[in-house]
Amino acid sequence: MTILASVYRAFGCLFCWALALFIYPLSAATLSDSDLHIEPQFIAETLTPKAGTKVTVALEMKPHQGWHGYWKNGGDAGQETEIIWHFPYKIKTSAIQYPIPEKMKVAGLMSYVYQHDYRLLIDLDIPAGLPVGTALPISAQLNWLACTDTSCVPETAERHLLLHIGKGEITADNSQLFQAFRRALPETTGRQALFAQQQNQIILKLDYPEAEKLDSTINGVWFFPSQDGVFDYSADQRLLREGNALFLILPFREKASIPSAITGVLRLKDGKGFLVNAQKGNISLPDKNPVILTASSEEGQAKATASPQQNTAQNAPPSVGKGHNGKLLWLALAGAFLGGLILNIMPCVFPILSLKALSLARTHAPEKAHRLEASAYSAGVIMVCLGLGAALLLFRAGGHAVGWAFQLQYPHIVLALMVLTAMIGFNLAGLFELPSFNGGANPKQDSLLGAFTTGALAAFIATPCTGPFMAAAIGVALVLSPIESLMVFAGLGIGMALPFLAIGFVPPIRKLLPRPGAWMATMRHILAIPMFITALWLGWTLGHQIGTDGLIVAFGICLISATGLWWTGKRQHKGKNYSFLPAAIAILFSVVIGSFTPAHPIASETNPKVENAKDAPEIEPFSEQAVEELHRQKKPLFIYFSADWCLTCKVNEKMAIDRDSTRQAFRQKGIVTLHGDWTNGDPEITHFLSKMHRSGIPLYLYYPADGEIQILPQILTTGLLQNLGK
């Protein structure tokens, strides 16, 4: 085994250890019932069904105050409930039977929702031949979308139901309960229904006895189509009546494909209606009968309030529903690309620039080698950006309230980064050699794997910070489709890798770099300093998360890892076989010790009030309730969100926020400061960031006593803050 292979194996173990610590807390995190905004439970009509018969099961959904779920067709922006069954026997299930929904219009988007408790009914076909007493343990994974007027959270839960084969008795209470459940369903009738297309409208003709009355109020007649993408959901619907026939005039979407049959639910009055299955036919509208009702699409529209979350429409990206145009995607891609490019000069990325400087200073290699190294480095950057983006999307889809840089809210990940940056610092200082980070000092050891690893580590350490353009781009990415979202995250990686690509592929740019020489050894040692500073900063962050005891363990892990890698380096220089063994043993011990550190931040007082100086205004802890209350009192607000692991946040606090001139200006103008600390993650802050169409920090807001919220730049100055309110 060569020395080079030994070194790669040692570093591979270190990198795998970091990835293991990254994955562990995420995989361990599950959405508890207390985090759900809609609470599900199964109710069986009978717990003792008879073999060879059907039993009806209700999935009862209970939305919390202000939250709602969706019908089978959610409208412009919604999602059908999904049930993934797990049965002990071959039990067949019917389609989900939905109660008649309500309509809700928010920001021009129409949704079909349930704002109160609702029940979805499913018929289960119990196999014949099962003996009495046979247990039927049933479990199901439930996936649904829970929303308020301003934000949505995909939620998931697992629920269980235990049945036993019996005689199928139904108690009187259950009989009445399920009768009420079935009354909420649309009626199944044999009414004939036809439809025809006339210009940009669908004419729907339904049999309806002339003697039966109609509810002409706003909560009355409305047609809820089952097919998605056919009708203009937010347009008004017109109703005509002639004899025993009803005529509904329904606008459809431009360039929509008209199906061979139209299905849906016609609501006649609040909570009552019937299923419609209309076939194509010839229809003539009545000439004399006037329109007796124009059903407004405004039912359930959210009323405008003075809350800051609803006053940000002009400052935030537009809402994204189904079928958005490609312009929004291109804007998000451009923002991510520029954000990734700017990320190279952000304060939190300076340690990574030191690695790039050493790697790019080599100018004597063949042209092909430069291009390959640049490509490998860029691939590492892009793969990590895609990986972090995919993890973010998956956990949000699982109902977790996470945002950009969510990985640093887990102590194991901060610990892994701390050890990695410390080891890179020791490498640059000359304690041992790793070809991934030797900056070209030993060209024979450079490789595509080293360049790829350097790029991956650069992106992993750099991406927690959010720069200009990047915040809005990622906020939009989180409401696009998964493929489009990943395209945006890839754009972020391409922007970050662009300088390295330019130097690798454009010789004139590369010629501007200084030629290699003895100065590189000195520069390597100097560039070790920011890496050690980064490790200390991560240690400080870790101490805030898990306390001093955990921090001592972290420093112990650094000492063990450094000792093992130093020993490996000594064996490398002597050309000994299996030189990687000390590093492998040290890393193994580090993993064992690291596994005993807390996987989640320890409980601590959240956002305590802070006095920055004598007679200075207090910094209040952020809460949406505090924002609403202070705004009702007509007090101007400065709201900022930060975290201990965000260097940009800390720089802004020291250079602009925590300054005597800023405090004096705020005092004179009566500006109240609210601070949201996102170091350990906070569901309320994550929810608020989503409302602001942001997924990461820093975020700075000014909310005047009268007016709309202003989103401030991510790089603050004292002059900017002192001029607030003018």
C-alpha cells in the first residue's frame, strides 16, 4: 500500500466521521404529535368486522385554530391527503371519500379546504375465511399539507388501528357517529349531467327538479372540479335555471386540455351537495332566463389586517401556485448564482479562500491538469449544495420546521466542522500532510479526489451564511417543484465555484497569480491562523449549544484526532507501511467519544433581555405575539434574526447594531429592538422566516409605526440604522 493511499484512507475516515455526525441527528429527528398543526386519528365503525365484509374507517383530521387541510383537488395551491397502508392480510381499500369542502381565496389563489374538523372515509374489504378472534393490526403513514393564510407545512404521521374478526356488531353510538360522517359527504345520485365547450367556457347542464330550492347566498352554489388544471379556480361561476335543469357557466384555463368527462361536487347549500359525472353533449343555453346567481369566488378570502406578515407582499417574491411561469425560476436561478458568487467574499467564507489561494497558486502544471482540477473542485461544491438542498427539501416535506443552514443547529455537525477545520489548520501549519489540502506544495500528491474533497468541504463550511440575492432565491426555491428547487441549489454551487473554474479554464487569469516558490510554505503557515480561528469560533458556538462539559469533550476529540494524524504524518515521512493506522484508531476513538455528546442543544433560557449599555433600550426576545402587540401600540420596530454560527450576523452586530450611535438613535426615535436567536433552531422563527419568504439568516426588518415592513440589506452600516424612521 502506498503512502498516498494511506493518507487518502485516513482522510476518508475523517470525512466519513463528519458525514456520520451530520446524518445521525437528522435521522434521529422525528415529527412529534405536539408539532402537528392538524391532528389525525383513525375511528372504525366497528372494531370487530365480520370476515368477508366491508368495514368503514374514518380518518378524523382536527386542524388547530387558523390552520386548514385540503380536499382531493386542492385548487391553485393545495395537496391531496395520502394514506400508505400496511396490512397483515390482503385487505383492499376503496378510494378516499371526502366531505364537501369550502373555498378559500388568498392573494388571488383559490384553494378548496377544510377549516374545521373533517373526516375522510375509507372502506376496507376484509378477506373471507379468517377465523373469529383473528387480530388485524393496521397501520398507515399519513401525508398531508397543513396551511394558514400565509404559510404551509407538509406534515406526516403514522397511525395504528387494531381490529379483530368478529360478528360485525356496530354500537348505537358508532352508528349515529358514522351517519353524521356520511351526511357530510356529497350525495351519490343518478342525475344526468352533460357539458359542452363554448369559447373559453364550459357549460355544465344538470338535472334538478324545479320544485327544489337553491341557496343563492355566497356560501351556496359552487362547483368543485375533481380534475386539476382544467378550470380557472379563482373565476366567478354563473348559474342559470330553466325548468328541471341547472346551467353552470365555468371559465377554464387558457390552453387547458378538456377531458372526455368532467367530475366533481356541486354544492347547493352550505354542507350539502352531490357528485357530478358529466359527459360531452350538445347544450343550448336558455334565451330568456336571466342569470339567477353569480357565485363569487371571494368566499373565505382572508381579510387584510395590519399584521406585519401580511404587509410584506411588495417586499417578497410572489406566491407560487400550480402552473407558475418560468420567469420566477429564472429569477431564482440568477439570484442563487449571484449569491453563490458573492459568497466567496463573505466573512464566513474567508477560511475557505485560504485553501483556494494555495491550490490555485500552482501555475507549472499542464493545462489539462488545471482544467481537471477546476472541474473536480466545482463538482465537489455543486454536489454539496445539491445534497444540502435535497436534505432541506426532504425534511421540510417531512414536516420539520427547518431553513437554510439548518445543519448547524445540531451539535454533532458543529463538532464535526470544528474538528475538520482544526485538522486543516494543523495540516497547513505542517503538523502532517494531506494531499487534499497541501495547496500544491507537493504536486505529486495532488489529485482529482483531493480537489473534489476540497470543493465539498469549502461548500459545506461556506454555505451556512446567506448573502445578498441568495436569501430571496432560496426562499423561492422552497416553494418551487423539487426538480426546480434542486436547479436553484445547483445554481448556488455553480456561482460559488465560478472563480475556480475561471482560473482553471482561462490561462490569462491564471497568469495573474504569483508563481510558486519558497513563499508558499510561509503562506501556508500564515493561512493556518484563520482556520484555527474558525475552529475556535465553532467551539464557542458548540459551547453555547451543549455547555462547557460538551466543549471540553470536543477539545479532547480535537487533541486525539491531531495526535493520530501527527503520528500518521511521522510514519509517512519514514515510509512505513500502514501509516494510516494511528489516524484510523484516533478517528475511531473520536467517533465513540463524539457519540456521547448531546445530539440536540441543551435547554436554556431563550432570548433573555439584554442591556447593551447604561440607559440603553432593551433588546426584547422575538415572538410574533410581541410584534403584533408592539405594532398595536404604534411603536416602530427593528427586528433582526441571527445565530452564533453565522459570522455575517456577528459582524453586523459588532459593526452596526451594538454601537452607541445606533442605540442613541433608536432611543431618540423610540424604536424597539426585537432579536430572534436561531442558533439552536426555533420553530416560531422558522415559521416567521417562511412568511417573509426567507429560509436563512441574517434577516433584518424595520417596521414603522404606520406603514409596511421594510426588508433591510444583509450588510448593515451604522448610517443605515441611524436613518431608520426618517
